[in-house]
Amino acid sequence: MEMEENLASNQQGNFETSLSQLERSSKKPKGGIITLPFIIANEAFQMVATIGLMPNMILYLMNEYKMGVKDASNLMFYWSAASNFSPLIGAFVADSFLGRFLCIGVGCIFTFLGMVQLWLTAMISSARPRPCSLLAQPCESATTGQFVLLISSFGLISIGGGGIKPCSAAFGADQVDNRNNPNNAMILERYFSWYYASTVVSVLIALTGIVYIQDHMGWKVGFGVPAILMFCSTLVFLLASSLYIKHKSNKSLFTGLLEVIVVAYKNRKLNFPLDYSSGYHREEASAYASPTDRLRFLNKACIIKNPQDISSTVISSNQWDLCTIEQVEELKALIKIIPLWSTGVIVSLNISQNSFPLLQAKSMDRHIISNFQIPAGSFGMFAIITIAIWVVSYDRVIIPLASKIAGKKFHLDPRLKMGMGIFLSCLAMLISGIMERIRKRKAIEQGLLNNPSGVVHMSALWLVPQHCFSGLAEALIIIGQIEFYYSEFPKSMSSIATSLSGVGMGVANLLASVILSNVDKLTRGGGKESWVSNNINKGHYEYYYWLLATFSSINLLYFLVCNWCYGPSGEKLVKTSREGDRL
């Protein structure tokens, strides 16, 4: 009897096991290559839509909202700064609360709503100031309500971008990242190649197709198309929701860095332990025996006050009271990098000067053939093309050729790239000033001094060199910085490498606004025409460019000092003894 019961029990167990295996096999696997078209398409549509709004926006503000060059440029700087800072907040929210999928989804919705609102400012005539009267009366400026409607649309787009930008590439990597696959590294490399190739193509489409639509079909269609593309982007991403791998949120790296600052301050009166090798808290199987002496006051964040603070798994029970050596060293690495990071701000300041090149191009002959002319807002594509040519030629031509000549593997040091980028950025501003000086002289000779909307008989293709130098400078400084951060930061901080460039651009946008406002204020006095006058033929845009070139020259000297003070690249922190230089 007992044998029969055991047999029945075994049969039932085997049946339940088979049933559970069948249920698991019936579930569709999530992630994989099938999800990548949805993620890449989402990013591509989003970039075409948002970047397509930027080039001609200053013309929309000047013509439809009756804003001057200074005010319109400052508003663009503020919008760009918000768009560059918001990804930091988005990364924190994604890592700590929402997860990447929800953060991207919410970001798409916010961006779409902002674009619809911007489109409504073009569709509804009462949302903008009335057209200027033909009589000798001043043009009406925007009312508070009209201005709020415009600014809030910019704000929604910036908030949406903050959710999409920091998560999109990493979310795609989550779908194909399989550590058990021997080809995992190759798959990830291929994914990132396709991802960044799609971003370059998207930028080119935005700077050509969207700008062309705005120039030839007006603002209603020009803003409506990006809104439709953003709707498609959101729809494409959400349609594949059931296919995605969705990792849960965890503690953000930024939270860990903030914990170090708070705990170090709380423990500021503590004495350093006598036993340097055992008085500090570190992770299990940590490579650090003790913290370095660099920025030694931060070491107080990982001093063990009570053994009870450490759990059985060698993890602090409250990380707002006790941090690990790893957290402290991560913050030290970030602080050490800041001086060299700051040298890229002036380069970003030069790159952000989109308004004046647009006005220059609009006042020149942009015809390629008699029936076609390049839109003024599309000249930025020459910078993008230069970046693409440099990336391909460096990898496929320069490196192999230089390695063959040198007889060993050749590689440009990241900091050398950064220095070259700063020099070329200075050169780009110098050339921009020279070209503007020539353009202005021809405008005056042709009787266009009082006609800023007149077209100078001078080919706008003369502006291509300054865009090419600017693009090459951007490629060198951005790629050099990212390579440098990856080589110097611990692996746990690799996500910060891409974030720092965006922060630098945000700081540059705010600095650009301050410089522009002060230049206008200081050069306007005494009845003189401002350097950044609304009338490009009366102003002195060339002086403004040369001022930026002067700042860039000073920045190059500052970079050389910071580079010398930093020491050798790839300096490894000694993790077994009290070594390391004080900053």
C-alpha cells in the first residue's frame, strides 16, 4: 500500500515538473536582436524631430515673436542648457525609481506633448504677436500668456529629452547583453555601431529634410512634421513593450557619490584609524586594501566607527552613515578629472554658436545650381559630415598607415586629441571672424548697410571651412574626453563618461548667454551700434567671433597647465598601500 502511494506521489511530482517545464517553454523569451529595430527607430525618430527644430528656431523667434538677436539667442542658450542638464536628472530617476523602460516611455510622451504645443503656436494666430503694421508703429511684443505657451513647450521637450537620452543606448544594450554568450562583446560592439550610425543619419536628415520643409512649407508644416515623427517614435517604442527585458531600478551612482560627501562631513571630527589596513569599510572581495591619500578628508566617509555597522555580508547596514572605499575612490576620480573636463567648456561654447552662422548664411548667396539653394539652417551638416569623415578615416586610414610607418600599433593619446580639439576650435572662431569681416565689407559695398535681409553677392560656401573646423574640433574633444574618462574612471563609473560632455555643453550654454548679454551691454553705450546688432550689416559679429577666439587661446594655455598637473595618463591607484599624490 505504501509502495503504491509512493509511486503515485512520484508520478504526480513528475507530472508537475513536466507541466512547469512546459509552461516555461511556452513563454516567449524577452529581449534579443528583435527588439533593437524598435529602440533604434525610437531614437532616430526622436532625434530627427527634436534636432530639426533647432536650426531655424531663432528665425521663428525673431520673425514671429518679434525678438531681437540677443534675446532670441539667449532663449536658445537657456533651452539648450536645460536640454543638456535634464539627462542627469533623467539618469538618476531611471536608476533609482522608474527603470529605463518607463523613463524612455514617459520621456517620449513629454516630448510629443511639447512638440504639439509648439506646433499650436504656429497654427493658432492668437498664440503669437500680431504681424507688424505697415504704419510707422513699433511691433507688438509677445504677451505673458503667449510667451508662457512658447516657453512651456520648450520645457516639455527638454524634460522629455532628459528621460530618453541617458537611457536609450543602455536600454538597447540590456536587450542583447548576455554574459554567457562567447560572442557577447562582438554583439554589443555591433549594436553600438548601428546605434550611433543611426544618430548621425538622423542628424543629417534633421539638418536637411526638416529645415528644408520649414523653409519652403512654412512653420505650420515645419513644426507639424516633427510632431508626427515624435508620435511615430512613441508608438514604435511602446508597441514592443512585451518584448523588452526591463531591469528593475537600483541605487544610482550619483546617490553613492552624494553619500560620500554627507558621511565625510558627518565624520569630519573623527580621527583616522591607527590600523590603516583594517579600519576602513570595503566591499567583499575588494581590490582596495585601504583608501589613497589623495583628498584624504574624504576617507572619513569609510571609517568603521562600530563593528555593528557591518552586516554579515560585509555591507554597511546604513550607507548614509558608512560608505565603502570604492565609493570614496569613485568620488576622488571624478574630482580629479574636473580641471581637464572644464577645458572642454570653451569648446562647447564655440560649438553652441548656432545663431550667428545662421544669420550669416541667410544673408549670402546659397545657390548650388540655379534652381536649388542650401537652406541657411542646413549649413551645420558640414560639421556633422566632417565628424563622420574623421571617425571613419582615423579608424580605417590614419591608424593603419601610422602603425605601418611606426612599425608598432599607433594610437593618439586622448589628451592629445583634446588639445588638438581646443586648438582647432580657436582656429574655427578666427576663420569665422575673417569670413564675417569680408561678408560685411561686401554688403556695405553693395549698398546693403540698412538692409539686413538683403542677399550679398558672395557664395555662402565660404562659410563651409569654419563649420568643418568646428566639426573636427568637436569630434576630437568629445571623443578624446570620453576615451580619457573611460581609461581613468573605475568601471562602475563608465556611465558618467558620456554624461560629462552633456554637462559641459549645458555649462557652456549658460556661459554663452552671460557673454552675449555683457557684450551687447558694453558695446551698445554712447549711441554706438551693438556688436550683436539685429542688423547684421551694422553690427560687428566679427569682433564677437574674435573675442571667442581669444577665450579659446587662453583656454589652450589653461589646458596645457591642467594637463601637466594631472600627471601621466592611466595612472592606477595603488590598492595595497598608502600611496597616491595629494591634489
